[in-house]
Amino acid sequence: MLKVIDQAPDVIVRGLLHFDLPQTLDCGQAFRYHQQKDGLWTGVAGSRRARLSPLADGFVMHDCTMEAFQGFWRGYFDLDRDYEAIHRQYAADPVMARCAQYAPGIRILRQDAWETLVSFIISQNNHVPRIKGIVERLCQGFGKPLEEELYAFPDAGRLAALSETDLAPLRAGWRAGYILDAARQVSEGVVRLDEVAAMPMDQARKALQKIKGVGPKVAECVLLYGMGRLEAFPMDVWMKRAMETLFPGKKPEDFGDLAGIAQQYIFHYSRMEKIG
DNA sequence: TGCCAGGATGATG
DNA sequence: CATCATCATGGC
């Protein structure tokens, strides 16, 4: 049972099963969190700073008001979703049960759509350490300063005014042009992310893929992590091989409304077992 | 040192 | 529709 404790200046969240803060923050769904040497986790979601510590059955949000927690972080961490029920459901399937055991504490974060879009454009043919570096340079260069060397994620209008030369310091390679196209389409209203989030899946996928550099994988990631569409299934080539090995003949949509959560467990299992 | 990264694009069978 | 070289850059 979820317990939210107001212990100013902190907010303490307890009573969570199947929740592991490091797994959740560092599984490749978000790129702005890092662990300090003292063990504290620091990150930024949109323009909100987070300082977090893991607990056995939850986490602590340091220097966080109850208003900020209830108004934002509770939804961001999707704390009102019944992950126990999800794990019970997966436990009933022998293959999914094995996959879930490899990452039992991952929770899907409900991130900002624009930030997710740009982050996963950057993620293509790339690896997490460098993705984090590029995203961080993007925020340092063009995001509003918050505090203690932390910067907000720059909005679409800000980036739309830039050129590839301006983005050169990011060292993002060919992805720079993709970022600019996304910024222009979003800021000009050619693609309206709030409307895309409400579209039927196939229509939403097509809408997102009108953006240069957004293909099937990035579109699914934006839908899953940035639009709360947990039925999205960001399956890449590697995952397809894992899927064929683990679930022969099964298609992503066969996983139902929570395909994205299942995908996270399958992905981590496939990495640990080096399937593919 | 070289391989390859949770891809997308555009050209070509 | 399936395959394939190509892309910039740097973690490891």
C-alpha cells in the first residue's frame, strides 16, 4: 500500500513493491539522472530538479514540497498504477516471469513528450553514456539555468531558432538536423504532441514519423515514455531477435495494454542472457 | 585499437 | 516489401 509521508523538507514514499529507484532511473528510459559519489541521485525532469535516495520499499525526494510531489512527481513516477497486479499477471506466464525477474524494480516513468522526443532522436544508433552527454550539453547550452549547474530541458521554440552550427558543440553527429526538424515541426504546430498523445496508435505512430529521424523505434519510445501509452512496444532489431527466441510467433500487440512494461523486462532479460 | 551503439534514411533488388 | 550502405561520434 502506497504511503506518502510529509517529512519536510523531504517527501518519503514507502509501501511500494516491485520498485527499485536505480533500476528505474538508469534503465535507458530517461537520460538526465546520475548517481553522485555520496549515493544521492540527482536529475531534472523538464524544469524540475529531483534529488532522490532509494529505500527498500520506495524512495525519498529531498527538498521537495508536498505540493510539488502531489502535483507532479506522483504522476511522473506513476505511483498509482498497480504494479503488484502487473507482476502477478506476468508471473502466470513462465517466460515473462523469467524476464521480469531480471528487472523486477523497473517502473515506466511518465515523462514530458517533447523532452522524450528529442532524447530518443539522440538515442538512435547510440549508447546510453554518450546519449546522456549529448542531452546534458543540449540543456547546458540552451536550457534555462535552475540551480547548482542544473538546467531545464530547452523548449521547442528555443531550439527551432538555432542552426546546425549552433548545435555543433553537442557533437551529436547527423542527429543535429533531426533535432532541428523536430523543433520546427513542434513549435510551428505541424505536429501537436498533445493531440498525438490522444490519437489511435497507428495514427499516432504515423504522425510522429513525419519528423525527420523518427522511425518506428523512436516513435514507440515517445509514445511509451512520453505520452503514457503503455501499450506501445519499442521493439528494435535486437528485441525482434529476442522476441523470436522467447516468444516464437507472438507479436507485440499480443502483449496487450501493458506491452511497454513487458518490453522493459524482456529487454533486460535479453541483455543479461545475451540473446540475439 | 577497433568494434559497435536499444536507428533512420534513401537507393536499389 | 526486404535488404543494404551510410551517417558522426565516442564509450569501452
